[in-house]
Amino acid sequence: MIQSGEKPKVKKHIIEEWTGKIVTSLCIVLLVVTIFSMVYFVATKGLSSFFKDGINLGEVLGGSKWKPEGEPPMFGALPFIIGSFSTSILAALIAAPLGICAALLMVEILPKFGRKYLQPAIELLAGIPSVVYGFVGLSVIVPLYRDLFPGQGLGIAAGASVLSIMILPTITSIATDALAALPAGLKEGSYALGATRWQTLYRTVLPTTMPSLLTGVVLGMARAFGEALAVQMVIGNAPHIPNSLFESTSTLTSVITLSMGNTVMGSMQNNVLWTLALILMMMTFVFVFIVRWLERRAQR
Amino acid sequence: MQNVALSTKDLNVFYGEKQAVKNISLDFASREVTALIGPSGCGKSTFLRSLNRMNDLISGAKITGDIWIGDQNINDQKTDVVLLRQKIGMVWQRPNPFHKSIYENIAFGPRYHGIRDKKKLDQIVEDSLTKAALWDETKDRLNRSALSLSGGQQQRLCIARSIAVSPSIILMDEPASALDPISSAKVEELIADLKREYSIIIVTHNMQQAARVSQKTAFFLMGEVVEYDDTSKIFTNPSEKRTDDYISGRFG
């Protein structure tokens, strides 16, 4: 009966608990609503070219002629799909060995030097804006390829080269974390069996961390797939399937950024661009699922 | 003493400025189990790790003195540590199987050393697992992941793995202390079996275990060896008062 006469007060810590719950729930709701409305918006826009404008899905995915202003207009997006895949896969093929080797050097071979100088340098690489990458690519890589190979230097090779440098930090930093998180004792176990450092790295460290290393590569590919500006600057933007890696072509992203301003909202030309955006988004989902799958394998 | 498998002469180990092991000269008999006991931080694990040059992997570690196997001083910079570690196997406190199948864990070491013949590898895997008393439990699932085994089985797998490169000496750093009592007893039985073919040096915190499995015991304190003698003598009638205090539980 100590509190007689006083109103029963809600205790402070309970209010705190509730405030926390409400604030975090609101953030989650906002996030989920944003994501779903984005997906919904892109999907309705992207699908309307099939349902409203009567374009054939097979034509978009399989056609190689892109003439939105032509008579009749043609919307074959195959050159862009090929362009996107070939630049990002090629970029990953270039960047993956470099990034993983750099991570090996930083974690296993020169840990002190690596942590002090290399890691900040690579993080710096991640902070450079993509327009700068594109500009450098256009002024350095494109002329170089023009001198070395037949063609104008613009194309998949130039795009992949620029992208590989852009995704190098992603691959390297994820590989660094994976190697650093290697269960203690595995390396010692290998050394104690009389393995050399090379054998230990090659036969024990790399296979054990492979799922995590691949996660980095896939994330890098996803970034390359979605990158627009830098690619657009060096790829040439011709809407056809190139005969060589040094011939002008386009990607899904570059054609969207280039054409977006020239179309009227709601028109057939505009809707088809949304279809391309939808394809891009679906591909990103695929990448995310691959990463999820790899992570589950890594936990075994 | 009968045949000596390995001996140290004035062995010192420094981690930077700190001296972890001081002037240790010990002879280890071949085909016997020698236990190294002592309180935490007394340098016994450090000493053990020096014997197959695992301390080389720690930056800042410096080892002086001699470690003799036959007429070879293995603490010489010219020693090929890869060959050395084939001769001296090692097992740790926490089982550390590779993230591979049971078969691949055993075949790993022999493959390092150039054995490619499948039949030969099969034979090595069977022999090693049999010696480690694990064959009956695993022969039907050699292709399953080693991580699917229990902790005790994993530890015996690690012992089998070190046997597979046919060492003559096996170093064990508290091999049973992370295991439950039953698995621990199995590992102890295994050690008793293995000493017929291998010389074993084992670090242990468990004094009953030292008394059960070893023939010789060295008592370490503050980086020095206080007493080294037959296990039966150390545990019943030690010459040094400090040894007596430790084994009767007055400190440590």
C-alpha cells in the first residue's frame, strides 16, 4: 500500500520497449512497402507492352532488330541482353582471379602490409564515382584497344575492362572477409601434414572458402549487370549484336538511360523500355538467389 | 634410457621480448608416451609446437637451441620443414578436420606427398582409420563429410590423418580436453595402442590422464622443466616439492 493515492503509472522501461518496437516496425513496413510497390510498378509498366501494345514476348527476348521508331517498330532486345551478360560475365572473369589473389595476399602472405596499405587502397577504389570510371575508360582503355585491335575500341571488351575494375573492390573485400573467417586450425592442420604454403592455400584454404568467394563474384556480377553510366560511355551504343569484342554494341542499362528521355510516358516505345527494366530486375533477383544459395552452402 | 626418438638441448622460445620456454633439455624415448604437464601458460604447448617447427608460423617467435632427431638438428634454418612435418605429426585440442569427405581427409597428406595411385590411397585410408580405431564406424560412409562425425570421431579422424603420412613421432596438444568423457576414454585407449608404433608426446591438463597414458612425465613451470622422470615416480614420489604441490592440487 505504499503507492496509495498515486495513479498507477506505466513504468518507464515498458514505454521504452514499446517505442522501440513501434519505430523498428514502422521502418520495416516502409521498406517492405517501398520494395513491393517498386516491383509492382516496374512489373505493370513492363508487362503492359505485352498486354496493351500486343508485342510478342518472343520478339523482345529473341529478336535481334531494335527499331522503336521504325515502320513497323521492332523491339528485339536480344543484342542488349547479350551485351549485358557478356560484359558482366567477362568483367567477373577478369576481376575474380585478381580480387581473390589480392585477398590471399592481404590475408595470408603479407597481412601487415595488406591491412595497412592495400585494404584502404581497394576501399578507395569502391568510392570512385562511376562517371569517373567511364571517363577514364573512354580516354585510356578505348584508345588503347583502338590501337591494338581492329575497330573503334568501343565495345564489350572496353565495357568489361571498366566494369572489372569497378567490381574488384566488391570481390576483394568479400574474399578478404571470407579468408579471415577461416576456422582456426585448418591451416595448421594442413601445415602439420607437411604441406607447403602453396599446397595449403590451394588445397585447403581456397576449397573451404569457395562458396564465400563465389558469393563475392556473383555480387560483383550483379553490380556489373546493373551499372549503366560507365558502360554506356565506353560500349558505343549501337543496337545490334557485335561480331567481335571490339565492336560497338549496347546493354540493357545503356539503352534505357539513352532512350528514356526520348520517349513519351505511356507510349509503346516507353513501355518497352520498362520491359527491359523488368528483365534487369528479374536478373538481379536471380543473382540474389544464387548468393543466398551459396551462403547456405558455406554454412555447412 | 633406451632409444631416443627426439631430444632437445637448451631450447629457448621467445615471443618478442617474452621468453616462453627456458633452456629445456629433454630426451624423448621412442615408442613411449611422454606427458607434459603444468599450469596454463607454463610453456608446455609452446615447447610442443617448437618440435615440428609450427612456431615458425607465428610472427615474432624465435627459437634457439637444438632439437635432435638422430644426428639431425631440426631447429636448423636449413631443415626442410615440409619433410620434417611428415615425420612429426600433430593433433590439436579442437578437432580440425578439413571440410571434405572422411576419405579425402585421410588421403590429403599422402596426396601432398605425391601418392596418386588410387589403390595405394585406398590402402592408406583403410590402414590409418583402422589404426585410429575408426574404420568400423566409418567404412560405410567414407564419402560423407568429415564434419558429420561427432567430436570424438573427428578427433580420431585427425589422429588417423596424421598417421596417414607415416610419421615416427606424434605430438598431441590436449587431444581429449574438448571431448566428452566417453570419447576421451576412447582417445586415451587409442594413444595406448599407438605407442607400439609411434613415439608420442602429449600435453595435458588432466593429471589422471597423464598418469594413465604416459610412461614418462615432464612437469613444466614458468617455462622451465621442474622435474622429468618416470610417470609412476612423478605421481607417487616426486623429488621436487613444487611437483608434489602441483600434482596434489595445492596450486595450478
